[in-house]
Amino acid sequence: MSGFRAWMLRETKDGPPRLEFERLELADLPEGEVLVEVHWSTVNYKDALAVTGKGKIARRFPMVPGIDLAGVVRESASPEYAVGDEVLLTGWGIGETHWGGYAEFARVKADWLLPVPPNLGMRGAMAVGTAGFTAAQAVRALQKADVAPGDRPVIVTGASGGVGSIAVLLLAREGYSVTALTGRPENADYLRRLGATDILPREELQGPGRPLESERWAGAVDAVGGEILARILAQTAHWGAVAACGLAGDSNLPTTVMPFILRGVSLLGIHSVRASDAVRRDAWDLLSRNLTPEILEEMTSEAGLEDIPRVAEEVLAGRVRGRTVVDVKR
């Protein structure tokens, strides 16, 4: 049978996009300087929203979803990459405005690619993926805001998820005391193995709080938003910083200006899709020096290409711990 396998989102008249498993030809692929044979991808929260139709992620149709990919260059019109190079791609609109990683081949712009870190390999790079890249950006943002290891911990929300797990691991390996906030107490031992020194139940920070509360945190990596982010801002110590990188709980932020003007707290926005090349290389350097495939294995499960719809439902239901890599050839 000719062609290659791919998931495709197709627009419908009245409802969410329809997901179909199809066979495509190389001639069907969009323009780009580099043809990549995709070996690995992953399922991020955004991917789960796209695949299930529960979020407006795809902006053009038809669309191959998947915002991450890692694979081997098979054709290249760019001097930056040669046939046989192992490359990775996160963001840049793939799976949204340009066909993404849930297919056995992708044609993309050379400027979007990065070499796969040799110590991680393609599978390890996708165990990191957009979630880990976002976590690394958040950690680097805290470091640049002069949040240093010290007496007070850094709190990570959604700690059992993909962003949270890697944020806990990176912070711990960079010398910080880490408090992991989670709604899944059964993952406490897992989070401690990643480096968390304290586990806090999610309920402790749910519900409205005062504009300012007792100083508890040197900083935070927040993937949740809503009241929890507001409570953390109110509890962050003088000159602390909070890196906001997700809205798994709520996109609203019911807070006041008091943490910012009375304690000098900084709220740092983390955006990964169109991060500059310099930002990407800085984040991947942090990841590469702190992570190994063996460390990542603790937080990683594996699925095949045809398993993506099932995994997406589990991600949205909060039943996935850490990261799920997709063996595109399986």
C-alpha cells in the first residue's frame, strides 16, 4: 500500500473538526525546505484539546495535528541540515497553521528546526517536547528574575502533569527547594523521586484568599491559573517572581495589584510557540545539562500513532502522569 499514515483534522459545518486516520502522499505535504521522516511525537495538553475537538487549536483545514516532532532529515534545501540529521521541532504553529507531527512525514521550514541533543536522542527530546520546553523557559525566567535557591521554596502547580513534572525536576537539579502542588496525592512518591522536597494538596490553595497573605514562596511555576495563581501571587515573598505558563484550571485571574506594588512581585508570562532561536537554544541547553533518557523514563509512558485519540482523552481527564511519547512508526 502506498503513502504514509497520518491523523487529519477536517472541518465540519456545525460542530468541532472531525479527526480521521488517513494515508497521504509526499506530494500532499505543505511547502518547506526540509522533509523530515517523523519517528517520535508526543501528546501535550494543547494536542489533546485539538484531537478531541474540545479546543480551537487548528486554525486551518485540513490539518495534521501534533505540535511537536522529532525525526530524520530525508530531503533538505537548507545548508543548515543534511540528509540523515536528527532534528526536533516544537511550536512555530505546526498542528495549528502548518501540518504537524501526527504523521510519518512532515515538510517544514528549516528555521523551525533544532538539532536533537545527542545525550537525549529523538525519543528523549519528545519526552521533553513543548511541555518540557515550556517548563525550561519558566525556570530560566525565574533565574533571570534573580529568584535564587535559598530559604524559601519555589512552588510548582499541576506538578504531576507534563510541564509540572519537568519543572520540578529542573528546579531540584538547579538547587532549589521545590514544593509540588497536586490534586493527585497518589503521585507523592513520584514527585519526591523527581526532587520535590514537599507535597502540597491542591485543596490548600483553592478558593478565594486575601489580597496579601503570609510570605511562603520565593517564586513559582504555574500551569493552572485561576484562584490558585492568585493565591500564590498573594503568598510570594518580596521581590519574588511567578512564571505563568498554563491555564489547566482557569484562564481568569482574580487578583489585585497589591503583590506587585507592595512586595515587588513579578508575574512572568511564558510563551513557547514563537520563542526566538536564542530562547530555544538557552532552554534546550538547560534541559540537556539536567536531563538524561534514564531520568526522563521515570515520567514517560509510550503510545503508538493509532493510540493518540485515547491518550488525548486521558490527558484531559487528568489521568496521565508526566509525559506520553508517541512512536510514530508503531
